[in-house]
Amino acid sequence: MSSGIDTHHILVIDDDPSLLYLCATVLLKEGYQVDYASNQAEAMQALEQNKYDLVILDLNLPDGDGLEIGQRLQQQSIPFLVMTIRSQPAERLLGFESGAADYLIKPFLPHELTHRVRRVLPRLEEPSRFREYTSVPLGRWHFDLKRQVLVAEDGRVTKLTGGEFKLLAALATADGRVISREQLSILVARETGGGHQRTVDVLVSRLRKKIEDNPRQPGIILTVTGAGYRLEKNATPATR
């Protein structure tokens, strides 16, 4: 699954849902785009479909050895961090010999994760992805990302709350990709005072009332059952 909100794209591979959530929460707040996979098969599929700037990899996967993925990443010149409960020097050396840029021993603190990611990737200024866009057509509206408002064809301006802006900006700059409710809930948590997925549904409902001709039959913000939300591609030819 993908957040679709920044130019540096990170894939996190681990079979522990709580650790995936922790990594996604921390990295999204730092302004990175985050995908995640829970096994080797999902990881390989993600690597086939996307280009990554960094991979954070657990060596112990339920369907294979993470070192196999590390070898592939090394062949593709994709930097990666290894995270594992293995703490013996010989095991750490094995990770570095596979091409790992750095090592994280579980459990680790959030600031340790961000510190090691920054050592590999330059820190991004928030929100760099958003600054690439000035206006996104949304049916009869234009979404002005600089002013964080909706502008109607007649010039009428509709303001957005912080949560509405963050959610709509993420969808508008994702190039039609689906963003999960979980990822969106993390993204808007600061503005909404929580990280509940139900909050995302409420924000989507509000936005649909503002931009859709018929909110009950939306044509711009689409629900992808079991996956999340996406913006109709034909509605997002952003002006840069």
C-alpha cells in the first residue's frame, strides 16, 4: 500500500503489523512516501511495480530469507537498511556484506529510525511534493494547493480545514494511485487530533459535498473497496 505524498519513496518489509504501522507513522511525519510489504512475495511484487529510493528490510520473513531481497536490491543499486532481532556481530556482518547501508536492531526507537534513514537519504523539506503543483482540476473546481482552497469556475473560493487539505493534497499528488485509509489516517492525525480511520471517511464525505456534483455517486474521490481512496485520473492533470 502506498501513501503517494512525496518524491522519496521508501518500502518497508516486515511481517509484524505493529512495526509496519510504527515505521509508516514515523516516516510519513518526516514527509516520505511509504509502501509496505509483509512477506517476500509482496515485497517482490512491490519492487516490480514501483521505483524506490530506500528499502527497510527485515531479514526474517515468513516465506523466505530477507537476504535474497537484499541481493536483488544491491543489483538494482537501491540502498537498504536491515532491521532484525539478530544482534550478534557475525549476523550484523552478514547484513553489511549483503550490501546493507545500515543496521537497526529491534526494538528500536522512532528517532533511531529517522536518524538512520536521514544518513542514507537527504532530509526533504515539507511539503516538497505539494510544491510541485499549483492547481489541480477537480470537476467544476480547481484545487489551489498554494492557498489551500477550492476555487469555483466563477471565482468563488471555498476554504478547507487542515485535515481536508492534507487528505485532498495526498490524493491529488498521488497520480491516481490508491491510498489506504490507514495511511490517510496517519497523515491527517495531527490536524484531526487522532489517527482513526473513521475520521478519514468523515473528511472524504465533507470533501465530496464540496466538489462532487452528486456526493452519493462520486466521480472524483473514488472508493476502492478493501483498499482505500483514489482521485479519478482524468480529474488530476495538475498544472505545474
